[in-house]
Amino acid sequence: CFSCHDNGIANAPKLGDKAAWEPRLAAGIEAVYANSINGKGAMPAKGANSALTDDEIKATVDWMIAQ
């Protein structure tokens, strides 16, 4: 996740940029979770780490949003 969300590669919302996260959060946290788990556009499913559980992805999303 960090490799794109640290510097905004492929329009990934950057950590700490609340304004960049707002449009994604407007769809609801469950949609953000689903996109993170299943992938969307340039974002690979589970950040290209299929060993991660859905709960680990959700916890990561929650942490990223809180930054």
C-alpha cells in the first residue's frame, strides 16, 4: 500500500491528505474496503499481497485513513 499511497502514484490518495480521501469515503467505508480487497483500476487486490486477510486489509485501510 505504502509504495503508492506514500507519494500518490496512479492518483492514490496520499497518507495524511484528508481532502484526497474524501471522494472515496463519500461512497462509504464498506466500498473503500471492497475496493482495497478486490482491487480497482491500477490498485491491485490486497495491495498485490494475497496472503493478507480481509480483516488485515480493513485494519490497514482504517490506519491509512486515520493518518
